[in-house]
Amino acid sequence: MSEIRQNVATQDWVIIATERAHRPEDFIPPADRCLTADRPEFVAACPFCPGNERMSCDPVALRTDAAGDWTLRLVANKYPALRPQGSTARHLDRLDRRMDAVGHHEVLIEARAHNTTTALLPVEQVRAVLEVFRERGRQLAAEPDVLQVIFFKNHGVAGGISLEHPHWQLIALPIVPNHIRTRLETAMRWYDEHGQCVYCEMWRSESQQGQRVVEENEHFVAFVPFAAFSPFHIWILPKAHSPLFFTLSDAALQGLAELLRGTLRRLYLGLSDPDYNVILRMAPMAYERVHWFHWYVTIVPKVSRLAGFELGSGMYINTARPEDSARFLREIDLGEP
């Protein structure tokens, strides 16, 4: 019989439709799908490929190798949703509320090769990506108009990419979105009622049970949540409590690089390079010391579609049991790094 499960960290209810459930193998796309590794290594018209640097903005941050060639570049988005110029003064007129779109919108080009992705990169390169985000996040946190920073990666057409070349994005906002406020309030209520961070309780429970764990190391646990809203939806939670990603130690950063790369590699190999979104979720800048919120990474493979029920109710129907999704990914042979 189908179940309705609740994610206690978000208060979202999800229908786990066991009577309509698919086997994990049913989400693997046709064999003729073009994988990222099958693309050409260089595309002449791509603004992120080596030699085309003039087609993008000057770097905000740059990493180079021993030969002086760049290995990753953080640049301002050429077509940004927000710009550093403007005023954060709010214009409030009853129903009409507005402000200038002040902030930062940046792109991190994570590799020189056009035909790669995080799952295929060496762990050292994934660590370098996270190091640049950590440092840039600290810089942005010092700006008084930056209240929220969001890091994310879109992969594949269904994931919302506009350019194929592997990259992440960073957006620094002058507001705290309502979606994030709701999660903060939910976590605060849990702490008030139970005296514990709900995310800390969650990772401990998932690690102890094991049935939904995908991968785990000393610093992080990757698991399919009990009330995952879609097939193969994954959370990566740090074991050390912290509301902000920027406070991550070097040792924990290495652990995250290993686990993030390994988890995405499981998706790449097990589901033939599915489209997905990765979001690094954390508290607003002013919440550095709170005991009741916990930063984490969420990975959402785009192997199912939203329809009328989801849009009308705000609930999701997941046609894959989280326990089955986790077991399938856990058993993937990662092969040689």
C-alpha cells in the first residue's frame, strides 16, 4: 500500500506511491543517450572552452597549473540576474513592493574540458571548486548588502543548462527568500520542542539505520531522505553542526569533495548521466552561530516530471521507494577514479 511520509526538517508531505513504483533500473534512459564523456573535448563556439576567454568576463578568482594554464575560473555572469550596482532601498506601496536587483551572479567554470562533469573529475579538482566557493563566500559575507548566498549546479537540459561546458553558479542576494525562511522557522520550532538540531538528528538516524545511506565518510553522510520527493533525491549532511558552509575546515572540505564526487559518479554510472540540479543550502549570513539550522547539499536528478497534482497541492508523488533508490546507488561499482 502507498504511504504518505513527512520530512520533519521541511514539514513537506510526500506520497510514496508503492503501487505505482518503478524499479530503480526503470529510470535508466535509452542506451543511445549521449553521455557527457561522449561530447567533443573542445567546442569552438563555447565561451568557456580554453582559448575563448575573451568571450566571458574577467575572472574574479583563478586557479592555474604548473604550466600557467588555468584549471578553473570564477567569472561574473555575462547575463546576470543581479548586478553589484544599485540601491537596496525597498520601495513599499501596499501591494507594489520592489527594489533594485542588487547582488552578485557568478559562474565557476570547473574544468577546461568541454566533455567532463563533476562525476568525472579528479577529487583534487572537485576540492578546488569547493575551496573557491568557500573563499568567495567569505568575501561576500563581509558585504553588508549580501544577506543570502546560494551555490548551485545545473546539469543537462532538464536541469536547466544554457551552456554545456561544466560549470557551477553563485548568486548573492540582498534578501532572504521565503523558501529559506520557511525552512529556518521549521528548524527553529523543532529545536524549541526537542532541544536538538533536526538535521543533526536526521544524519545520525540515517547513519545508524543505514538502509537509505548512499555513501558515508568521517565528515559527511549522503542518503536518500525518508520522504524524498522524487526518485534518487539525495541529501549530503555534514556531521559537524554548522549553519554556514564557509566555516568548513580543510579536512571536512576534503571529505565533502570525496563524497560529492562519489555520489555524482554513482548517478552518472548507474543512471547513464542523468540531468540534475545540485544546491548547497545554508542559513543567511547573519545566522553564523545558531544551534538549530544546518547547511547541507541536495542533489535532485531529473528522472520524473511535475504534473497538475504537484503544482496544485505543493505535494509530490515519488514513484520510487527511497530505500530502493539508495540500495541501487550504494551497489554501483565506481570503478577506477
